[in-house]
Amino acid sequence: MSNWSDVTDEAFNRMVNNFRKTEDFDESFDIFTETLEGKMEEDGIDVYWGWAGDLSTNDVSEIIKVSVDRMSSYVDEGFMGAFNTYLNDKVFEVEETHGAENVEKWQEIINS
């Protein structure tokens, strides 16, 4: 199984590098998603609802924590504000899967 901390670092780096080249939010967020979901597929995890819906609560928590930590060291506030919104949208979409309590916890981490 994957080390989701390392995978998230890779996804974050690829996303930021793409944004620096293209300044395209959507394309950059797609790269973040594709990196996580590509690793899921390599690990034999079926992707139906996306990384936030198909991974375990612990794995999603790790991805959120690492992403927020990486955001704090990135200086482009406009991009990071958009990424913050992307993360909030992802966790909101999976409330039924992971429960309202986890979603609230993740949103507190994201918005801290």
C-alpha cells in the first residue's frame, strides 16, 4: 500500500509546477487528483467517487494534513486560496461516506 504522505507530496509538487507553467487552476487541480487516483489504481483500489470518497478516513485525513502543511509554505495566496476551496469541495462531497464529524474535522484543518 502507498504512503499517502509521500504521494500527496508528489501530487502537490506536480500541481504547483503545472500552475507555475500554465497558471491554469483547473488543470493543476486535475493533476493533483490524477496523481492520487493513479496511485490508488496502482494499489488496486477502484476509483468510483474519487480519492476523498474511495480512500479510508485515515488516508483522507493524511492527505488533508499534508496538503495543508504544504500550502502553508507556498507563497501564491491566490492559488492557495483556490486550492483551499478545492479541498473543501472534495471533503464536502464525501460527507455521506465518511460522516459529518470527519468532514467538519477536515474543514477545520483546511481552514485553519
